[in-house]
Amino acid sequence: MKTNFYFQFFGVIIIAGLVAACSATSSTDKKAQLEKLKAEQTKIGGEIRKLEAAIAEENPAAVTAKMKEVGVVELSLRPFDHFVQTQGAVEAIDNILVSARTMGVISEVMVREGALVVKGQTMAQIDNSLTLRGIEELKSQLEMANTIYQRQKNLWDQKIGTEVAFLQSKTNKESLERRLATLNEQLDMSRIKSPINGSVDEVLVKIGQNAAPGQPAFRVVSSEKLKMKASVSEAYVTSIEKGNKVAVSFPDINKTLEARVTFVGKTINQLSRTFPVEVELPADKDLRPNMSGVLRVIYNSALAAIVVPVNIVQDVNGQKIVYVAEQDGSKLVARKRVVEVVGVYDNLAEIKSGLKSGDKIITIGFQGLNDGELIKI
């Protein structure tokens, strides 16, 4: 009650002085009068504070009741990552459309969608009956040629017969061997094989259908090697580099993996104003091609930074301010600090200047505080 009385009393004096000064002075004396009034106001403010201190000594309970209750957190240096967040999709590095190596009619399909295959496993057979008959005929001819060659060789070793007959038998045998090797290669080409270990994602041929080189017959996908592709705003084109650490999260399966950037595109998309990045993912049985995820590409890490909750940073008259609790003699008061924010990530703000380790920032009850206001924790 006494404090309010003194405030009202001195307030009336100040207002009366202002009115009297305005009515009694000319425009040339207004600046001088203003300076005089400011000096008087400073003097009166000092007297008010003395009276408040005296009242506080006489009635501590009343002062305590006026204190605003707040919550504080003591600052300490901590690591802080600067990152860019974007959406991405999982892709298989080995996602292969397999086609036949020779023309022909499909005579047998040996796998279905979802089947696991190994490298070199036959997935379909092209009709090879003509090739097989040719091989059988050639084997009979080769058997006869080998017999003739061995006899001519035995005679030639004994210096019997002519060298021409020996060379002709040898040439005939070797020619048939080469033809047989060619037919065996054609026989192998009639089989459509898996080029990798993986699973059959699509079967694009049926029995009786014509197959040809370049015409897709199967899609084989390997889940052992996966990557995630994403697009990043061109604002970060100079920040993100190959090798940057990445946190990849998959909300649908509640999983987060650590990886690194393996590719950074050099071309900016004219429509989206983004550039591509790729991240090779570690092997994981839960990941699937085309699965969506969130990438956090860390492009800068501060080992010792001052970090505060972003919600306590207030914007007042174009300045960023934070209130801290400071000891003023026997009292605890709120002090306004003007801060410089250099980055906001995950509802945390990194402070470049204005705060230091050990400061007790006010995190609860900071709304409506005034500089120098009495507080209690």
C-alpha cells in the first residue's frame, strides 16, 4: 500500500511538472526543460528504490508476495548439429531388368514373383531342341574324328604314313571341338539367368511367348544394397558434400539409421530449384525399395555451443531477447539479454552472443517479465 502511494505521489508531481513546463516555456526552451525533467525523474527513481528497499526491510512478506515465480535452467556448453531435413525414397542399387541373350520361344518358366534366386540361377528356358540335336550329331562326328586322329598320330609317331594325313585328322578334330563349344555356348544362351543374388520382383514372360535380346523377361531386385534418393534446396548447394553424416528415419517402422552422403548432384532442377543427393544405406531386413523416409543431412557441427529452447527467445522491437535470473544483493531479479541466434533446429536455438555458460535462463514464467523485476524460483 505504501509503495503504491509513493508511486502515485511522485507520478502526480512529474505530470504536474511536465504540464507547467509545457505551458510556461517557449519552443526554444523545451529541450533544456526536458533534460531537467529527466534528471529529476532519475533522482525520483532513485528515491523510490530506496523507499522500496526500506519497505522491504520493514515488511519482507509483502515484497515476497510481489515476486513472480519462475523456472530456470543453468546453461552449459554442448554439441550442436546444423542440418537440413528433407524427404527421400529408398531405391535398390541392384534393380535389374533381365532379358534373353538369344531369340526363341519360352519353353519353361522356373520361378515366380517373390522367389529368391542366386547369381547364375536359370529362371526360364528358351526352346533349344535344335541346338541339342546339333550337339548330339556333332558329338558323334567328334568321336569318329578323335579315333581317326589317334590312329594317324600312332602311325606318324612310328614314321608310318604321311604328315599330311596326320595334320588333316588333327585339323578335323579341332574344328569339330570348336563347333561343339559354340553349340554349347548357344545352349547356355538359351537359358535366362539371374545376374545377381536377390528376389524376383516381376515375371514378364510366359510359356509359348517369344523372347528376344533387350526385351525384359524378369525384374530381379537385391535388398542387400539399398540407397535413398532425395532433393535438397539449392540454398544448401555449397554446404552439403560427399561424406556428410546423415540420420535417416523411417517413421512407419519406427527406425533410425546412420549413414553418409555418397553422391551430390551438380545440376539444379529448374522447376523445383533443388539438387539430388544419395545416401547408401546399411543392410537391414526391414527396408524395402520405394519406402519413404526422412533425411537429416548434417553439414556443420559445433562441439561447444550455447543452446536454448527456441520458445524462450522473444522478439521485442526487432531484437531477440532472453531473460536470465541474476542475484542482486540479497534479491533475485530478471535481467534482459539481447542475443544473436545463428540457427534453429529441433526447437533448439544456437546462441552466438548474449549468453554464456553458467547463466541461468528463465524457461518458465518469462512471459510479461520486465528488466530488473523481482523473481523467485
